Amino acid sequence: MARSEARSEPEPFADPETAKVLQKRQLLSQVARRTGLRNSEVKTVVEATLAELGDAIASGMTLALPPLGRARISRRHDGSGGEIITLRLRRRGS
């Protein structure tokens, strides 16, 4: 096998503008369905979790959250509309 054939081309990333978006209310209903808890119970826990994750990212922490993966800040920029933080997420392969 030729050397160039041994390497596989990386899959192109989806354009962020055309990617599917998971809204908070969809997340809440999916977590409620998966856990069997009421939406009101799930909402309290998910909102607290999102607040803690936001605080951790804002303070520059790396997140190690299996099975989601390991996320670290790769870039920060203060824009006119607020802070822009770019995360790099590393997930284990299947």
C-alpha cells in the first residue's frame, strides 16, 4: 500500500451556521425522558449545571466531563457584544 493511501483524509467539519442546534427546552425534555423525572425537577438541576459550567469556563478551567469529553479554552476574545470563548473538545473514539 502506498504511503499516501495509508492516511485517511480528515472529515470536514460542519459549517456552524448550518449545524443543528440543541435548545435548552429540548435538552430539558430529553433529560426528563431519559431519567423519568418531572420537567420541573430536571429544569432546576440542568440550569444549576449550566451555570456551574459557565462559571468554570469563564474562570479558564479545563472541563473533564466523561462521556462528553475534555474541553479546554483555545481562544478568548473580548468583542463589542461580549466575550467570545472558543473551546476545543476532545472525545474518545468509539
